[in-house]
Amino acid sequence: MDGEHGLGATRFTLNGASVAVVAPPGERLSDTLRERLGARDVKIGCNAGDCGACSVLIDGQVVCSCLTPTQKAEGRRIETVGGLVATDPLAQALAGRFQDHGAAQCGFCTPGMVTASVALLREVPQPDEAAITRALGGVLCRCTGYRKIIDAVASVPATLAEADAPGHAGAAIRRLDGAQKLAGTEAFGDDVAPPDTLEILVIRSPFPRADFTFGDLDAWRAGQDGIAAVLTAADVPGRNVFGVIPAFADQPAFAEGIARFRGEAVAAVVGTPATIRAFDPASFPVTWAELPAVQTPPAAEASGAPLLHEGRAGNLMCKGFVACGDAEAALAGADVTVEGQFASGFVEHAYIEPEAGFAQVIDGRVEIHACTQAPVMDLEAMEILLGMDRARIRILPTAVGGGFGSKLDISLQPYLALGALKTGRPVRMAYSRTESMQSTTKRHPSDIRLRLGATRDGILKGCDFRGTFNTGAYASWGPTVANRVPVHASGPYHIADYRAEARAIHTNCPPSGAFRGFGVPQAAIALESLLDELAAKLAIDPLELRLKNALTNGAPTVCGQVFAQGVGIRACLEALRPAWQAERAAAAAFNRDTDTALRRGVGIASGWYGCGNTSLPNPSTIKAGIRADGSITLHQGAMDIGQGANTVITQLFATALGVPVARVALIGPDTDVTPDAGKTSASRQTFVSGNAARLCGQALRAEVLRAVNASEGAALTVTPGAITVDDGSSRHRIALDQLAADADGYVLAASGHYDPPTKPLDANGQGEPYAQFGYAAQLVVAEVDTALGTIRLRRIVAAHDVGLAVNPMLVEGQIQGGVAQGIGMALMEEYIPGRTENLHDYLIPTIGDIPPIEPIIIEEADAHGPYGAKGLGEHVLIPTAPAILNAVAHACGVRMTSVPVTPAKLAAALAGD
Amino acid sequence: MAYLVPDSLHEALTLLRDRRPQVVAGCTDVLPARRRGQRSGDILDVTRLPALRGIAHGPQGWRIGAATTWAEIAATPLPPAFAALQEAAREVGAVQIQNAGTIAGNICNASPAADGVPPLLALRAEVELASHAGTRRLPLEEFITGVRRTTRAPDELVTALHLPHPAPGEGGAFVKLGTRSSLVISIAMVAAVVRIDRDRIAEARIAVGACSPVARRLPAWESALQGRRLDELAGLRPDPGHLSVLSPIDDIRATAAYRIEAVRELCQRALVRAANAAGGADGR
């Protein structure tokens, strides 16, 4: 085709091989490499030079291949991560160090990080941090907080378990899926479709609220070359509604009659790659009539405001409520009280992998390969939308390039399934960065009013919390936020008299959903800020005030739940004391001595988080088997979205079974062959699925021991074809080929099932919402440039009670990554529909924005956790933003109550505006 | 539709005259701006034209080829006054952008937040344009006329930037203010070039970006600085009147009011750093 334009092939070397490729003039090199040359190791995150995931080396220089017309490559030498790690010793050593440090979590930015690092290391073999920061400043990572990447590039020694160690619970071992992430062979959502697969493009509302009508779609399609099908609500065979909480399900796959937020899908076109890539959405036959929209809770609650959904009067979706004692009376009787109003905006998850996937129909069954955090929930949603028996649907999750909560909800799965079913052909799609940002869920904007009282000696006395959350156009996880926030808004403190109410209000904005913490980070800003205000009023050291009120074993939470064990907040706060005292003194000295506009401050904040669903069933099942050849297979259904479930779940299973981790092979989530390990959400996988893995390992071990009547303490050695059981002085041998295999081919098999023990909450939120909480306290040293209102973070110390660090390296990575997201929330991130729909207007931290983050791991074992382990995923960012705000207040005396604290906002506050 | 990669200026100018292609260099602005479904015509890539590459100096001053990348500018040994340009070169996007993006691409894109424009203004850059009708040179101030607007004629190519030799005693600096450390569009930026004569400012040229449709020099403040003693530098900030040429706006990055206040501080810092680069303001 292109040859007809008289254009020859573009010739260059790709990872040492000469290639000639015919690409349309100006085609992005990233597209050419991926789709015409099979180099799917090159990742596309933004197509705008904003994320750097697509970085390649051209004649040794790192560039964004998405910003490089393919024809520029003529005669050049192109290197990608796959080629580098396969052949270049320098890159191979670097890849090893990335694995040693856990510097690749989801792995989606890793190709960019590695190529940019190789370019640096070829010039500067021993770079310092400044050189690394400069070299990697063009690659965004949303998982790691960058510190492990810096360590890997700088060749900081890693502290891993010995390579031949069993790798059981407590051992820092490499990620089991790390090698493929470094080699560029990990297959993410957009990496599984064959070239030339039909593609899908969604037509979206350009308005926050609009009526729309279609033209004659059949006639239109008939007139288009290369369009195989048009999809609208009329093509949804089942019920055109989905939602993660069945009682609140309200979101259509395609809007019908009215669009309720900018970016909402109304139709889709399916066509050849060339057609879809050249398709102008404005040419689609739809007529819009913009309607007045409500985009904030005050507007949505005003009388006469248009209702988003029938039956939700006042646009109130739901409320959450917790009360104990008498908050009003306690506040009235308190020696001192403080109060404040705190606000936050939409926060975008900004995983570097936009939603992407592939679907095909095989023997009448639809198979969906897509990135997800919740494969079985996807299956359940598709069952309703497709009106098909679930036996005819298979969810095959791809690797996930970050999720952080948003990939719990279905996004493009309906379009993939409908496209495959309607055309009868395989289909694929990948969201553009903008449509990912427009259409998927966000962190809830919050407006929180808090009153807090205390006695003269600093004992908290009365707390009244009222939070309004902008839940957007559809329910998503809004009910969860509304329920979780009142349970957690007390922080990990003993407050006898407490009242907390959270309301979720619909607006014509993208749906607010799950984002690391489910509203708790917003609530923590209010509480932890006011604790500092209280400390100032009482002239009590802020750390000591927190310690005075920290929950202890045996003290009731605001839900009346009493933990006899496992409450680790005091230990977290105590762990910060040395840094706290040293840094407060250093800050005082700095501020006394400086003649610049810089002011240094030190802040702390705490956090807690209940692991698993709130007072709801939350089971996980893990199964495993041993084949006649002695291979051990673990069906590991807990989605690894970068946090490390593949590794941690396997470590827990191997510990229980009593074999080295290296002996265990994984079968990942696949709704045909792997049991439901629930969603990757609510910091539940290590705790809940980890327990299921432990129980599975124990059950399989029991099977083995029973076969030879050995005692519990026996040692297992699994070898090809046999298991040797050493039980004291006696040795047994189980010849595996003598045993009958089950339908899966396993001669020995077991499964483990775990559902955490909780009890319902009553009308006052009293009950046992969670079987365990994790605890955290963080310290931030910040420097405020009072002349410009800019904030530079110098150091963060993060103490986290994880019960047992199943893999300390991964724990550190979670902490640093969560802290980085907290930094973004505090200082720069605000999603504004229509205005910050890309990664250059919506800013997330770059490598130079993250200070050294020192994790302190506290292990206050939990009786319910597997070997004492607690969840961690959300705790990590809860204290960060308030600790930053407290450090800023300490530095310059200005209490910021609205995040993000951009330079303009802080400067205005410093000026007294 | 074709991707045209001429290897001589003559051929490039002929293609430009006859086919009116879109002229591209590093493509770091062109490709992000490409919309889905946008029909593109011919593309003319100027990065392989020898006449547009390289940094050289002669009796008349310095010539920076139009297709010189930011990375090349940053890596080339240049006089201290050019630190204003070199520091800006290291602040454009990130390494990936600096390796591809070019100096002429930056000025032809004519973004109000172009990092390259304030230092080029402070260095009194002239733009060299060529067409089959001949070549012409004009001051950068006259080349960029508005947001995304220049005086380049459709058949003209920007071939080079010309910078006069800095006088002895000149130093330069660039200060960028953004909300994060890299890959950031400036809230405001200031480039300063200062000539020190003994203990005084003999001449100052200060330009501000992202606070007006086109980056602007601050002639009133420049005049006010002339003759000031180096030991006064720490207290020197432009007054509001000195900034009357600016017209900042409120946008997602900052408010107009903030920009003005920030520019006063940035001017101060750029001035001190430029004086330091000139070797003169050590005892601030």
C-alpha cells in the first residue's frame, strides 16, 4: 500500500539485526517497532513524550520512540530493552541489579528505565544520584517511588537472601516474575494480540452531560471502508449495566440517551488497524445536545439540580456512619478544641499502562485477555452484560502495568467481548492516555469538616467528622469509601466519644472509585493536621501527643472492636523517635542559621487500615498439585499488579508445604483453571490469599505426610518422580508415578480457602469490620522556599507494622511506591475533567521529586495473618500527605488545608491571602 | 503523502516551495500534537541537512544550526554568557526530549512556555531564514509574533540562530520554575545575561518566559540595573512597573498573580547567578 506512494522501506538495525520496514510516512517508531517488527518490549504509555516508557536507543542516544517518525531511523542503530538485556553485558548486569532491588514492580516503565540507564552507564559507569536523576527524569514510574531504581543503577549492594535459600516467609528474594519484566517479554494488555487484529475505538461524550442521538448507523457503516462493526447499547445482549457493588450497579457499558460525564462511552467502531488509527471520532454520526451539568457536590445538592440517577434524591448515593460515646458532650467538655475544613481533588491513578486487551471467540466461548485487578469480578460483570452463562466466558488476565484500584472496575472488557462476538473475529483495543484518564475511576474529591477535642494533658476527648465525597457519575466503589471512611477517620487512636459521617454525592464527573486507601488518605489529612494543631495549643510534642492516644492491645476502636493483640501503632511511632528528635533539632538549627528564604520543617502522621472487605465476606481460594514428575504447581489467582503477589503468595505456600520456593511453578489467574483468589484490593492479598496459600500448602503437606504416616515435623524433599519424607530417623519415599492422577494431572492436590472473620456493623457502625489492621507512621523533612512557595522534600522515614514482612524487599518497595503517590497527592496531583487529561498537564512525581525514603519494618505479629503477616498496600500512602502538610506548617507556620499544595497555593497562603 | 528527508538545503527549499510540506525536526512538539484521524500531508525532515547542523563561531559571532539539539547545545563548550542557553537546554523536558528536540523547532513552535526563547532573547539572537528568494536575518523578537505564530513564510526554512560574541565579563543564567523536577511545563522562567565591569553591572539583559504570549525582555529593569554595584545585587528585584510588559494568565499551573510575584524572585536569583557566572558577584 505504502509502496504506491513511491516510498521505499526504511532500513536500520534493530538490536543488531538489519531490518527493512515499510511504514506510512511519519508513523511513530514505537508503533512500527511493536506492530510491524514484533518488538512488543517497547511500551506505549502516552504517545506524547510524557512518560518515557517507549524509550529506545538510537545510535546510543535515548529518545522516546513515540516521538520519533519511523523514517528518522533510516540508517540508524536502534536498541530496545529486549535486545539490550539479551546481549549487552552492561544491560544484563543492570537487569540483575533491578531484580535484586525489586526495581521493577509492575514492569511497564522498566523498558524505559533500563534503556535510559544503559545510555547513562555507557557514558558514566559509576554515576552519582544527581546524574541518575537527570538521566532518568524522562521516565515516569508509578509503582516504585524510584528509590529502588536509583539503588539498582547506582550499584548499591542489595540485601537478598542467599540464592540457594528456601525463600520462605520472611526472606527477601527476587520477584519470581522479575526476569521477564527485565527482558521485555512480560505480556501486558496490549501485548497479546496478533498483528493486524481488528481494533476498537470508543466514541465518547465531549460534554459532562449531554443528550445524544445517532444517525443511521447501518447506512453509515456501509459507507465506510475498513469498519467491520459499530457497537452501541443496542448491541448489549444482556443488561446494559455494571458496577462492582451489585446493589449499586448503575453504569452502562454504552450510555443510553444521556451521557453523564465527559468521556462516557456511547458507541464504538471496530475496524482494521489502518482504519481505526486514522479514524476521526468527530466523523462518527452522533449529534450532541449539551445539558447543564453539576460537577461539585454543592452544585449537585442545590435545589433543582438535575438528578444523575432516579431514586437517589439530592444526588446522594449513600452515607456511612460510625458513632460511639457522645462526641458533642465530650467536645463541649474538652479543655481545648480545634477544628478545620480540608479539601482534596480528583486524583488519577496514572498507572503507566493504559487499559488494553484482546478478545476472541473460541468454540462459542468468549475469551478476554486484559489487564485487571479482579478477574472473577470481571467474569461476573460480563455475565450480566453479555447475558451469557459464565461457563461461556473466560477471563485470562494479562500482566498488569499498575492498577492502584482503578483496574478493579471493568473498563474496555465489554467492548472487547461485544466486538469479538459481533464480528466473529479477534479484536483488540488500547485506551489512549486521554481516554484512560477521562473514563476510568478516580480518587474521590473530599470536603471534610473535623472537630477534635482534648483534655489539658493531651487525651483526645470528642471527635466529630463530616465528610462529603464527590463520587462522580456512577457508584463504582463510592459506597465502600462512604463506609470505610467513618471507620478509619479516628486514625489509630483511642477516641471514646466519636461521630463520623461520610456522604457520597453524584456529580457529572468521572466515577470516583477505588484508589489506594478508599478515602482514608483524605480523612487522615484532616485528623493528622488537627492533631498537630492540638499539640501546638497544648504545647505538647506532636509525637508524644500521638503516643498518648495511640491504640493499644485491648483498647476499643471507634467501632467498639477490641484487638487483644497485633496493634502496632505505638511501635511505629516509637520507631520514628530518633529521627524525629534529630531532625527537629536540625531544622531548628537550620532555620536559626540560614540567611535564605528556605525554612525547614519536620512533620509526622500516622495511619491505619483495615485489611479486606468491611464486614463482608471476602474469601480467597488457592489450589496446588504435584504431578507424577515431581513438579509442584500453584494455581495463584491473586492478581499481581506489581505489588508482588506472585512472589509473596508462593513464599507463603512454599513455607507451609515445606519446600523451597524455587520448586514451585505458577499457573496464574485464569477463570478456567485457577480458583478465585478475590480482587487485588483492600490490602487483602497477602493477608487473605496468603492465608489461603498457607492453608493450601498445609493441606498438601498433610496429604504427603498421611501417605507415609509421617509426623508433622517431617522434612519433604521433592525430586523428579518422588518425594522423600525424612521423619526423625526414618526416611520414606513416595513414588509419585505409582499414584493416580486427578483431572488436572495431579497425583497429590489440595486447596486452601480463607475468609477473614468479621462481624457486621450496626446502625452506629459498631461491630468488627476487619479481622486485622495494619499500622503506619511516617516522618517528613521538608524545605519550603518561602519566596516562591515551592517545597522540596529532603527525607522521609516510614515505619510500617506489617506483622511479618513475608518479603522485606517487596515491603520496602510498597512503602516507597506508596509514599511517592502520597507525595503526588500532597504536592501536585489534581485531575480536572477537560483540563488535565494527559500526563503533562496532570503531573505525577518524577524521579527528582522523591527524596530518600527509609522504611522501618515493624513486625507486631497478627494472630489472623499468615505467619503473622498483615496487609500493606494502602497503608503506605495514608500518612504521607498529612506528614508533608505538618512539615510545611512546622517549616513556615502556614497550615495548608487543601491539596495539592502547589507553589501558587502555598505562596498565596504565605502572603496571607 | 511522503516523508521527505533532503540532504541539501537547495533540495529542501525546492521541496518546500513546490510541495508545501510540514517542516519537522525533533518532532517532540509535532507528534504529541497529532490528533487521531488528522490527515497529514507531506513531511519535510530537516535534521539531515548539513547546513542546519553544528555550532560554529566566526568574526561576526556564533552560529547555531537550526537542527542542533538541546543535548548538543548543553554538551558544547561555550562562553559563560551562554550558560543561560545551556542551562535551559538541560531543563527542556528530559533527556529523551533534549536528544531529539532542536533549537529552531523550539522557536518555530512558538509556545509561550518555550524554554529556549528567554535565553535566546537575552543573548540577542537573530534568526536566519532561507528560501529560494534568498536568506534574511531578523531579531528573534520580530520572528515570534504570538502564540504559535512566527513570521516564517511558507517557503522559508529557519536555517540557524546567530548570537553575537559575548563581551568580556558577560555571564548568563537560566532559572525555571515548575511544579516538579523534570518533564514540566514552566510556570515561569527567567534568563539573565549580565556584563560586569569591575564591581558594577555594566549591562543586563533579562528575559521572562511563560508570562506573556511571547517571552519578553524587561527593558525598564535592565536600565535600572545598569551601574548597580555588585554588593547590592541581593536586594535587587524588579518593581511591578518593570514588569508591565508581561501579561501572565491564570491556568492550571498557577495564577497570574503568583506568576508576577514569582518572576520578581526568579529575576533576582537569575541576576545573582548570571553575575556569578560572569565572575563578579561572589561577595553577595
